Amino acid sequence: MDFSFENDNAFGVVEKIKPPSDYKVVLLNDDYTTKDFVVDVLRQVFHKSETEAVQIMESVHKSGSGVAGIYTYDIAHSKARITMEMARKEGFPLQCRIEKA
């Protein structure tokens, strides 16, 4: 969905204001990160239900990647960073990437 809003500025010129772009946080499969850890991250960081978290984890496991969520750039970047920090703390090599939605 693309919305734009018109706004009169001080000079009487109409400006179009677009909402920020959305970005996907994509989790990538590896041979070491446990399924349980991925589910925990999806629940804690991305606020997914148990059922949603398991579905996303299975997608990561079977297809090599899965979308954890769609957010504005700053939020997506923060969630990806938090995810990788949690993984490193637990000794897992889990990787995330951010893609324009």
C-alpha cells in the first residue's frame, strides 16, 4: 500500500509526504543454531506467537530463510542487531539480513 499526503508549506507550495519504506528482517539458516533458539528469538524479539514462531522457524530450516517481520528501517535494523547479539551470546552463528519489502 502506498499512501502519500499533501501538505502546504510556508510558501504555499504543496509537498507530497510519503510514509517510510518497509523492510523485511530475514533469518538465514545455518547448520549450528538450534530450532529452539530460533523460536525463542522469534517470540522474544519479534513478538510472535508460539505457532507463528514455529512456522517461521520451519521456513528457515526448509527453505534457507524466513521473514521474521516487516518494519521501518530503524526498527528492522535494531531487531536484526538484537537477534545477532543474542545469538553470539549463546554461541550461535545465526545471521539476519534486511531487505526492502
